[in-house]
Amino acid sequence: MIKSIPTTLPGELRYPQVEEKKQSIVYKIASVADLSPGVNEGAILTAKVVQLLEKPADVPISFAAVDSKGVYFVCSFYHAAKSLKDKLVFGDLLFIKNP
């Protein structure tokens, strides 16, 4: 499963955001080990979903995930539809912009 997580971008990734209309942002793939505290501008964390983490509260929706270097971590989504936990399943690929 880890071998199928991208470590490079196949082409240009564009996001329709205001900041990209002002200037072109070049994104690079990052692993958890490459991240610093705070926002990592220009980074995209790629990972695969391992398992939904059930808990009593609805917010945040949390998943166990693994990156391309085999580092496991918890990924939590705030302000997301409750249906997200039904849509993301084991093995789904995540691209997290500016983690």
C-alpha cells in the first residue's frame, strides 16, 4: 500500500484559490517528516487512509493514515459533512494542501 502513494507530482496542480490568482504557487509532495509546525505553504501531504477512528463526538472526523515513508498519523477534518466518514475508505489516497 505504501508503494502506491505518490512521491512526485505527475503534472501541474492548480487550485482555484484567490492566492493563486495573484501569484503562481509551486507545490511539492511532502511526508509527515518534512512538515514543520504551522502551515506548510506550497506542500502537499500525500497519504492513504488506513481506518476511520470512531469516537463519541461527530467533530472532527478522524482517520488513521500512512504517508509514503511509512509514518502513521491521525488526520482530522473539521467543518466537513458527516457523510465524509462514509466516503473515505481503506486505501483511499489523500492529497492535503498546505498541511
